[in-house]
Amino acid sequence: MHSFFATISRMKYIERWALMRSSRPENLSEHALEVACIAHVLCTIGNTRYGQDLDADRAALLGLYHDATEIITGDMPTPVKYHNSDIRNAYHEVEEAAAQRLLRLLPEDLRETYRGILLPEKSENAEQEQYLRRLVKAADKISALIKCIEEENAGNGEFRTAKKTIQDSVDNMSAQMPEVRDFCKEFLPAYGSTLDELL
């Protein structure tokens, strides 16, 4: 018996934003789907508009699994995770150990494929892989910004400081990655609209 996928399915039980009062809870499964969709379109924008040759399908896959280790570690709040370099480095070690533990839940012949998803890959396309992972990180930040926008629109002031911090981070990424800039300009304003307004 191999329990990898049964374990992955438990992402729906991991609540995000543990330190914040939310108008609506968000779980890791829905966050991963949103990150995958955004990472895919970021690559598509890069390929279509900026002459990139990015693997959008791989970016979506990386997005789906980008927080899978949190099934084991839980969702550590960002202010804690990045408080200082010692905590950040220790957390990276914990994440890697959690990824290795997840990999052991697979049959041996499938582990190599999923190792390349759960852990940063050293490959002949290392530069492209690194850029894909940067786009997934940007998609992760954009997803967090969307959550802040939704909470603000629901009248919840709890996310005001988080929104400013995340917006600054997304703005910095936009300055470095035109795909992020285009997404934020063209798609982000629609978030928080009613269904009638969207359609």
C-alpha cells in the first residue's frame, strides 16, 4: 500500500492564514489550484508576449505541489518563517525533510518523477527551472494578494497590513518579471467584483 496521494488529498484540511481572522477560511487545496492557474498563465504570457520558451504545464504542476510539505509541517505564518535567516534556513531543512518523507510514500519507480516536483531540480535546463519556480513564487504571492483583496472587500480590516506587505512584494516581482506586471495590470483588478460584474 502506498499512501502518497491519500496524504496529498489531506491538503484540504490545512487552513491558511492561521494568525488572521478571516471572513472565509482558505485551505491549502484551493490555494494550490489558484497558484497553479496563475503560474500557468504567467508562463503563457511570457511565451506569447516576451519570446520565452517556458513550460507552462510544468509551472502549473509545480504550483499544485508547491506547498505539499505543509501537510506534514502545517502552514507556518510568513512573519515567523522569515523572521531571521536562522529560522528561514531551519524551516528550509524541515521542508526538505518533509518532502523526502512524502517521497517515501510512493513506489520506488515513481519517486524520481515526484522528486523533481517536490524538490528543486538540478538539470540541464537549470536556468529555466529556476525561472519557473520564481514564477510559481510570484503566483503564490499574487494568490495571497487576492485573498487580502477578498477579505478587504468583505469588510475585514484584519488583512490591511498583510495586503500592503504582499503588494510591495508583488510590485518588486513585477519590476523584474514582465509576466507578473501584465497579470497584475490586466487580471488583478477583476478580483473582488461580483459575478454579475465579471460576466
